[in-house]
Amino acid sequence: MGGADSILISNGIGSCIVIAGINLKKEIGAVAHFMLPGKAPNTEEQNKTKYAEDAMHKLLQVLQMNDNNTSQLSVCLVGAGNVLQKEDDTICESNIRSISALLNDLKIRVSATSLGGNCRRSVIFDIEKGEVFITIGDSKLILLHHFKQKDL
């Protein structure tokens, strides 16, 4: 999490998904990096945020929002790449379906995505400028999205 003067970075994004979110009204941004679809089982004592639903709810908490008031929130999704190129891999699609369904249920706007394929990614989120940059494989920085008031 960071204020307007923060730059948040997440590297090594493979089958997992990074959610970069911003509360433009409060000028707070955060990223959540989850590995698994759904909600953590009750037996999971630690690391619950490695699951999509728990990571999203923590992101809302960090951005000072509750599940019923998401109108000031906009997110970008990055990841879900089958970097090991396994033919029988299902985790990438499961992660995409899980977070997409959850965001739809919470009525959270997705401003941009870079999902799928078979390359690793990284995310650089400049909160002050409202810019989300990514790399795909060994690419140079690519502007994925520039959050603006019009996103809300």
C-alpha cells in the first residue's frame, strides 16, 4: 500500500495474478498478489491472501473501502501466464475465472488487463501519476493503464 508519493512493484508474476487498485478520492493505491483461486480453506491459518477472495478483501481494507462501497475503486489485472508451459495447466484459467467473478459480484471496475499467454510479467504502479506499467517476458516497460477521474 502507498500514498500518492509511492511506487509499488511486483515481479515474477507467473500463473498468479496481481491486482493493482487505486482509490482516486483518497489517493491511496495498493497491489495484491494472489496465487490460488477462491477463498482460503478454514484450516489455512496463515497466508490467506494467497487466495483470490482473501487477497481482494484485504486490498479493499487497505484502500479504506468496504465491500458495499466500491464506486471509487478501479483495478488493473496482470498475470495468469502459463510460464512453465504445462499442457494440462488449469491454475491460470482458474485464477482468471475466480477474480473475474469476484470483481463482478463486488461491482468493481476493471480498467485494464494483461492476462494469459506463457510469459512472466512484472508490474510497476506509480500511484501519484496513476500509471500502471508492465513488462511481459523481457520486454521494455509498457503503459498498461493511466487511472484518471474518468475511470470512476
